[in-house]
Amino acid sequence: MKALEVSLFVLCTTTFCSCIKDKIYTPSTCCCSYVSQLVPSNRVVFYYKTNSACPTKGIVFLTQRGHHACANPSDAWVWQHNQDLGTNP
């Protein structure tokens, strides 16, 4: 499980750092790519939609350890997490 967390952190960090966006929208508000694996719902503390001006729509999950993970809003597990958290982004 530790390897999964480290891999997810490296993936997210690499994704956010490699984004080239307008100065108005920072990498923390836009997604360049999506995580390839499900983010465990018991580790998600908050989530939000990316800004409508971003080139790629996404849902950003914030984990207990402060990591951000961009997910494809059309993936079934993303909608399940939204329902589990009980709020709409």
C-alpha cells in the first residue's frame, strides 16, 4: 500500500509540475492528465471541480496526506466517491 501512495504522489507531482497554463490558472486548479488508478475513498477528505476555463475537465481529490489527484469526471468510481462524500463539487 505504501508503494501505491508513493506512486500516486509521484504521478500527481509530475503531472502538476509539467502543466503549462495561463498565469491565471495554476496547476492546482487545472488537470493536465488523470490518475490511472482509483483513489481510495477512505483517504479522500475533499474534492472539487476544475475551473470551467481549464482545457481539460476534471475532479480533483484531496487526500488525508494533502496530495491532489486529478480524475476523469466520467469514470464511474469518481461519481461513486462523490456520492460517498455526500456533496456535489
